[in-house]
Amino acid sequence: MFSKTIVNRLWKKVMGIELIGDVMDLQIKERGTNPALTEKLVQMMKYLNFDTKAFLSVLYRTQAYQSEITKKELTPGEDYHFPGPVLRRLSAEQLWDSMSSILYEKPDEFLNQPKAHVEHLIYEKVKNTETAQLIEYFKTIAVTDKSIYENFGTYKHQGKKLRGFQRASDLLAPTRPDHFLSEFGASDRRQIESSSSEPTIPQALYLMNSGYIEGSIVRKPTTLLNQALSSTKDHSTKIETLSLGLLCRLPTSTEKSKMRKHLKEFGIQGQFDILWALLNSNEFKFYK
């Protein structure tokens, strides 16, 4: 049962829909619409000694995963025979990391470096403190509802400020209720499976109207993407840079024509408009 459960969870992570039943209510006798495939994957998981990374590596190399995404909306209980992954929104963490990759040339520069963490600075501050003093310190935090991270919101590593768009895996979890990750369905860590990638109206409004997105991504001149855009005055180059940077593909002839017209009419504001529009497009937010 354990092998089948973990296979089902990882399959859903990769394909967007369970192989067998419901990940939250899997029954012992369930084998799904393709019992032979279920048994094959269960045996493979055992053969790999439950190495989830190796198992995912196999799934990502299958023709089923690499096939075109199914855009048809499935009704509850409908059998699905996996001609390809199902259409779904990127997870909160994937969206966050996608945005960080257009901000910085090396978004992983500070990944997993202890000295780049607030916790490291807190440790340096309290490591020589007497136990009794520490107990009193934490008691004060508990009764006053203060945060242990107070006064450590902005910090430096090797002379560089680290703030905002670190990789999602390097941020505190769970994040604040008003943080992007929480708004877009990141797990609150209260249950095993509490994350969600279901798109919502508040999420759409957040991307369209957030001053943080506008100031930190769209209009900020020091981002990797905006620096690349400012390095050329050629509209065709700008259009290709925007499309490759956000959609990972070259623009179509129709898109080129519309973007070129907008850039010619509105200049730098037109550039911001196109960046904002692509950032809010379903092609940016969904698997394709």
C-alpha cells in the first residue's frame, strides 16, 4: 500500500492527475484504469529502493509526459488514459522561481548558503547566550507575539542585499499569509497535501494590480530582463527578448506585428505594457 501511495502521489505531481483513485483517499484494492501500468510502476519503485528522484527521472523521460498537454477539462470520475499531461497552472513555487529567473542572471547564487540566511544571523547573535536568558527571550516572544525575525528583514551576504526573490526553496516556509506563495496556493505545512495550484480570481487580480509585481519586475530597471531590453533600440530584438524571456519561445508573426506597433506608439511604456501582458498570460502561468 505504501508503494502504491507514493507512486500515485508522484504520478500526479508529474502528470497533473492521479493514476489511481484519490491521493487523499486511496483504497487497498484500487488499481486504476491501467492495472498493468500501476503494477509496473509499483515494482519499479521497489526496484529503485524508493529513490523518488530516480523514479521522477524515469517519468520525465516517458513519451506520455513529453506528449502534448491535454486541454480538455475532465469531469469528476472520468477515466483518463494519459495521452499526455493534463493542463494545469504552475505551482506557487514554480511561478515564483520563473519570475526570479527574469530578475537575476544567477538566481541560485545564494541557494543553500547558510550565511545568506536570517537564521544564521540569529544564531550568531544568541550562540553565546546563557540558557536561562534564552528561555526568557523566547518567553517574551511568546507573550508579546513578536517575531524572532524582527530586525532581520533585510540582510547582506558578501556585501550584497538579499531581499525578495530568492528561490522558493530558500524562503521560510510557510510564508506570511500576504506573501505571493501563500496567495498562489503554497502549502501551509499543516497537512501532508495542503498546497493547491487551482487558479483563482484573487490570484489574477494580484498579478494585474500588485504594486510589488509592478515595481519589482515590470518597471525595475536593474532586472536581468529590463537590462537586456535597454541594451538595444531595435524593436524586433526587444520583442524576441520579451517572448523568449517570459514564454521560452520566439513570437509569431502576428504577435510581432502587434508588439512592434505598440512599441512604436508608446515607447518605454509600451515595453512595460508588453512585459506586464506576457506576465499575466495563461501561457506564462500554465504548463504547456
